[in-house]
Amino acid sequence: MDFLTPVSKLTKVGKTTATRLKRLGIITAGDLLRYFPFRYEDFRRIVPIKDLREGESVTVAGSLELIANRRSFRNRKIVTEALVSDATGSLRVVWFNQPFLTKNLHPGDRAYLSGTVKNDMLGAQLVSPAYEKAKTSPSVPLPSGEGTVHTARLVPLYPLTGGLTQKQVRFLVQQILPLAKAIPEWLPSEVLETNDLVPLSDAIRGIHFPEDEADLKKSTERLKFDELFLIQLQAELNRQDRLSQQAPTLVFKETEIKSFVARLPFTLTKTQKIAAWEILQNIATPTPMNRLLSGDVGSGKTVVAAMALYNAVLNGYQGVLMAPTEILAAQHYASLTKLFAWLPVTVGLLTANQAATVIPTESARVEVSRCLDRQSLDPRVATVKGFLDSASASLEMTSVKNKKAGLVKNINSGSLQIVIGTHALLSENVQFKNLGLVIVDEQHRFGVEQRKQIKEKTLKAASDPSPSPLPRGEENVSPSPHGRGQGEGSKRAAHFLSMTATPIPRSLALMIYGDLDISIINELPPGRKKIITRLVEPAKREKAYEFIRAQVKEGRQVFVVCPLIESNGETKSPLEGGIAGGVSLLRVRSPQPIGDATVLHPHYPPRGGIAKSPDDKKSVLSEYEKLSKTIFSDLKVGFLHGKLKPSEKDETMEKFKKGEIDILVSTSVIEVGVDIPNASVMMIEGADRFGLAQLHQFRGRVGRSSHQSYCLLFTDSDSSRVNERLKYFEMHHDGFKLAEKDLEMRGPGEVYGAAFAPGYGEPRTEQSGMQQLRLAKLTDRDIIKKAREAARDLVATTDIYKYPKVLEKLQAWEQTIHLE
């Protein structure tokens, strides 16, 4: 037997069981070996029968006095009853609907029984305990627990699918556990010694069947370190590679930028100014910028991005702003056309369904300048059309059919200076003339291949020799150290800025994104009214509906956000699933590849075999039906969900913007990039099924005008932990504090979405390197620090090519991951 042995060849695995295992992504013995437990039950405490106490999780070691099946009097179900004795007394044991137990257990057998003690009028008993026959000889005292798998130890619990039991999975894992000894060690010995890490083979054994807490802790730390070390190693190699590249030196045009800022109809916040300064200084160097701009909802990241784009244009280069959705791209286009309306800057929009260019006339620019001098316009509330009309500007917008070809031609020639778009900008016919700066908003929402294309396009576009900030003959410099890019001249790359509206605490971001510089905007523009947030009790739902109706009567509009509903009609709070019972020593997200690249299997990890896929359409339409026909039948209610065609989404959003829809029912498609200043109420159904960071994103869709805005949270959950979390959200409006709290309470996958760390029951996505955090958590700061230092030391002091096993592991990992 080896890693590639099909699980169907294992003992007691028939066709049906093999099919069920396949649902979990388990095809081979190697898959099973890296199918890790998500928690453990502590049944090590073997208690004499006379000392049993109700509610305790214990193991009883004794001899079976009798066992028999009977039918219950009420429902006629089969009940298996047994009597177990030790030197201190006897104990009743009962199982339900397991008649086969009388064939497995017989009077006289010595056994371990693990479970929770319950008392009734006849005294203590164990109900449906795990059981295991003693494997030791009669001369060995039972309380030793020697050689047990299901009882009398730290018992692993695995994610399951229908038809599989914990006992089956543990039995199969025990069969293939000897393979762990054959797993090749890939970390260099100096890394193992410096960081006090156990060998990989011991870690695999210890994660499945730990001897004690210390063994579990050491095993888990080793496997977490492996995950984080790969991320940090790739980040460090990326950083070294970037340092070997050349980028356009976008000199800080101080006079023009100060004039731009002075003419803004609002004042920049302190952190906006700091972030802008950091970016402008960064792009003024010949080393490609790789920076993350993290800002809270409504903190003003767009105007900071506009300053950087304008500075690129002033240096004779093109700038690009990419967004993951057409809605968000159109929003950025609207914002930038307002900001640049008085300047001789051409701005274009290119998406799959839209193509547009704004070219203000000279007279229009003069008029806009006068308006700005009078400070009569506020771009936070003015529409693009209203702004441009007031300035007598010429807005060129024609059909996609007639416009797209000309727009692409202008991009390729360099005459279009700033381009906003979606993945449509990645098409082969779009080739930038002289790209100097690329800004990607919500980068984690782009797929792996799309992000690779973005980087490749920036390298290709930046290689154009004109204009060049380098003196003739300096385009080629020494190759990258440590073997990256050996044999090649220095590559040219555009400066790169990622933006995210999901607040990431600085300390966390610095540890995770090893090759990124960080800029953070943690203030909101002055004058914004605080959004009033309320957790609505079920008894007050009708009163909340009355309040919403009153808001609409005053001319305001309302968002209603629905959670995804599983296709079997069930929803589950991420805080309530899979953690009941036993002693939770460790919760692990999902399996992690081990050994060399040959162990990897294309069917791993699970692709939806554990839970039904979510159906956003069903959720939205059921809520739409209720609101439009029953609750608000006198109001105009619309809906939006992920399965609508782009044209249908655009049409609905346009109606909502124009006020033709009072209440819009939607899923998280409106999380980012939707700007409806007239919307004053955000109503969130099933609020317990969203993380605090995502709830904060929803809340940021309102409060964008002078009107007082409200966020109403609804939940059917009576969990005290859910209530605590939502009450915390009700009281706090700082997105960074909320992100920290979410990490503390829920873990990275649920804070930052499936893109970071999809767990069992979540659809797999191909989004980010963070999805490889199967065991590690973003709160494992000490291990993150160790991994980062180890990666930097390895790259700085040695030639990475001396470690072929490390390279092999890294290359296999990079086949599925592209971490920026």
C-alpha cells in the first residue's frame, strides 16, 4: 500500500463507502492521511463506576454482564440494553436503533465505553456511548486504555457526509497511518531545529491520534508552520523578485497634486493624506510598488487612488483601475469623471457590457473650475450627469457595439490616459501603450488565473521603451538573486496597488502579506452621520416594518439583504455548526496536503460533497414574495440575485437609482460598489449568518448623504453567542475593531470569506492563497512570525536551489495558489 492506493482497496470499504468517501474528496490513501480531524473529545479519564457524576464526559472500563435487544413500549423502536461492571459497581448502558450490537458484544467481553453520564430515577447510565473491546490480555488491567482508537483517549472527530460514521473513518485512518512514516521530510534540518518542530511523519500521526495535549500541540504547530511557511516563502521570493525589477519613476508632481487637492469640494482626512503621501513616494522610485490600501467603508480610498492615477498621467503614463464587478467599475468611473472633470484627463470605462469615455471640452473645464472655486458642488452627493451637465461638459456615451472597438484602440495607442474596467481589460486585444500604475479594487474577488493575467499584462505593458524613466543602456541590470529570474535581464513592471474595503488590522496584515507595503485609512470624512444600528427582537418585527414604511413615505429607499439558503432549505449559522458535545481542544478548518507533490490529488479538497450548494435565488425570491405581496404590497419592491443576467442586474440597479424601486431585496451582490445616496435603511435578514466584517460592508451601503440612516438586524437564532456578537456590532462602528472581534470569535474563513479559508460545507473557490490556511488561523501570530523569519533567513542566507524538496513543495503549492 502507498499514497496512491485507492481507498476502495482498504479493508471494509465497499463500493458504497468508496462513493461516500469520494464526496469528501477522499480518493486515495494519501487523501485519507491528510483528512484531518476538526476537533477532539477527551475520553482519557477512566472513572470507576462508583465515582460517576452526571454530565461528565468519561470512559468506563468493565466487563459486560448482559446485553439484549427489546422494543420500546411507545414507538416500538429497538433498544439495546446492557449491564457493565467493574470492581466498584455496575452501570446501565443503552443504545437506540443499533440491534447489531448484540452480535458484536457478548456477556463476558471486556470493553471501554466512552460518553456522557446521565442520571434518571434508577441512577447513573450511559446513553449511546462509543464502545471498544479491550485488545489487551486478561492479565493487563483495563484502566490502562492501551491500544484504543475510539475510546479512552483523545478521540478525533472528522467532518462527515451522509452514511459515514466517525467509527468508520477512524478505523480507515488507523489502517493507513503507518504510511505516515514514509512521508518525506521537506523542511531543512536547520529550520526544524531553530523552530523546535517535530518531524512531519510524527505530526501526521499526532494530528490523527495524539497521545496527549502536548503531542497534539506539537503536531498541530508543525502542520500550521508548514502552511504559513509556504505563504511567507513565496512572499519573500516575490519581494526579492520585485526588487530586481524596474518600474517607471513616477516623479511626485507636487504643484499639480496640491492644486488638485485644493480644488476638492471636501477636506482630506489625516489618514487619507498619509496614505496618499506613502503611495506617491513609493511610485517615485524605480522599484515596482506592491502596496495594499486598506480602508473602512466610505473612508475615501477612491480619491487617494485618483491622486496616484493623476500623478501617473502627469508623468506621461497610463493608469488602470480594475474592479471585480460591473457595478463597482461603473461606480469608480462615475467618481473619477467627477474628480477629473476640470482637468485635461481622458477617462474611459470598459466592461463586458459597457464602454464609455468622458472627454470634457475646454469651455467645460473652465466652467467646472469656476464651480469648484465657488465650492458649490459636493461630489459625494452629486451624480455624474448632474455634475457634468452643470459644467456644460460633453459626455460621450454610445452603444457597446459602436464604442468598444474605438475605446480599445485608444487604450492601445495610449491616448486614453485612465481606464476603469473589469476582467474585460484582460482580453488579448487590450494592450496598453505605456502602463505606469495598476490599481485593483477588492483583488481577492478576482480568480487566480485572472490575477496572474493582471501581473503578466503589467509586465508586458511596462516593457514598452517609451516613455522610459531609465537612461539609455540601463534597462538591463543584474539578474535576481537566489535564482529567481536567473539568465534574464531585469524585467519592467508597472507599480501595483491593491485596495480593499474589508478592514484588515495592521499587525495582522503585516504578518500575513510579507511582500506588501501597507497603507491604512481608518477615519471617515467629516460630516458623516453615524448610522443607527439596532438588533430587532422577533416580537418587534412588525414595528420595524412600520418604521421602514415611514422612511419610504418620507422619500427614502431601503435595502433588504438575505443570506444564502442551502438547496435543501436549511440555513446554518457559522457559529452554531459542528461544535456541540465533548471537549473542544482544537477546531481545524480542513485537510492540508503533505509529503511531496505526487501525493496531491486533483479531487482534493472537497468540492461540495459535504453540504448542499447554496441557492441565493431561492432566498431572495421567497423574501421578495413576502414583502411585495404581504408586508409592503402598496410599495414598489424589486429584487436582485446572482443568477440574473448582467443586463437584468444593471436595469434593476438603474431603476433603484432613479427611485422607481422603493425596496430592493438582494443577496451580498450589493456588498461593495453600490452608491445610492437616497437609501437610508439597511435591513439584514439572518444577520447571524454573516460575519461582522460583512455586516459592516452592508451597513456601509447607507449613510451616504445628509439623511439619517439605519441598519436593522433580524435573526431567528436564540444562541447567546450569536446575540453577543450582534450586540457588539450594534455598539461598534469601527471596521478594524469589528474585524479583530470577528477573528476572535469566528476565524479567518468566516471573516474574510471563502476566499481565505473555505471550511467544510462551503463551496470551494479558486481565489486566494489564504484558502490554504486549513489548520492555521490568522490569530496564530507567534507561528506566523516564526514562519516569516524562517522564510527570510532561508532566502537571505542560502541559495534556495540547494533545497529541491522545498522548491518541489513550493511549486506544487503555486500550481493552485497565487498570493499577491
